[in-house]
Amino acid sequence: MRRSGAGRSGGGGGIGLASGFYQSIVLCERSLTLNINKSFVSFYQNCNLVQFLSCYMGHDIQKNGIQLKDQALLVRKILKFLWFIMLCDEDACQYRLISFGRPANQHKYIINGNEQIIAVDYFNDKWKFPLRYPHLPVVELYHSNDNNRLYALPMELVAVDKGKPNLQTITTEQRTEATRKTLVHPDKCYRMIQRTH
């Protein structure tokens, strides 16, 4: 059996769609038959959390933020199931998101034992990274191999890990897009097969 990718696109709501086909030779009653099956998979797009939640919620959270009542719902319905990476971490470990915190312009870190510094100032002074969305909340992440230590980071420094499959039911619009992608004219399918050889 052989698989070949044909394309990727956005399906809306932070969901990406990828299509491809499978080829297999099957021994039938009288001869060999070449089967070609077109398929698709949906996955969560690898983008920072601000972009992802804007797509998922259907409105720009950069301008409107996230209401408190929506924060717990987002964690419960989708975010707790995804893996995230820190964009400021060279190790690219996977983390789980457990909650939202205060806005980055109010969240305080403790450094040097007892000195408090606001997240915006911390990233600007220590890392020379001015935050673009200081009004958005920080998110609390943990990694089970790190003694479940919590990390509070601004949303723009956290991204959905790439290639994570979507385990939730896709919407009617996403299903339409997937169907459109999986229907291929025989000539196009033949050209796709020829490219893989």
C-alpha cells in the first residue's frame, strides 16, 4: 500500500484539511486489481494561540479578548486535549494547557526570590521581546515530565503543536470542503499517481 499527499488547506475554526490517496494492488478472482482510494484527514493548524483561538471562536480575540465565561469553556471543550509548544523554548517539548490567567499587563512573575515584575516588562526587559497583545491573558501550561511545574506565558508565545489530528466532529462547512477535496477527476488522479513514481 502506498500513500501520497495531494494538498492541504484551512477548513475554518483552526482546523486544517489534508488530502491524499492510497494505492493498493488486490488479488481478485481472475486477476490483480489496482485500487485507488482518495482520503482526507483533519488536523489542528500549527499557529500561535492568539491566531488559533481567533479562528476557532470566529472573531478576532486581539481586539475583543476572551470573556471569562468563555475561558473555562474553551479549556474544557478543546484546549485540554491539545498539545502545545512554547515558541520561546529551544527544546520544543509538548505541554498541556490547564487554564487562563490574568492579562499579561497585570500578571506578575517573581524573580530573584521576592522581586515582582509584570509579564509585559519581564519579556521586554529580559528577552527584548515587546508583547503585541498585553491585554490578552497568560495561559498556564505544564509538562508531566517536569514534575507538573506550571509555566505562565503570554498567549502569543504558545502555539498548537503541528500535526495534531482533530478528534472532534467537523462542521457541515468543513465536511463540504473535505468532500470537495476528496472528489478528484480520474485524469487528475492519474497525474497524481504519475508524480509519485
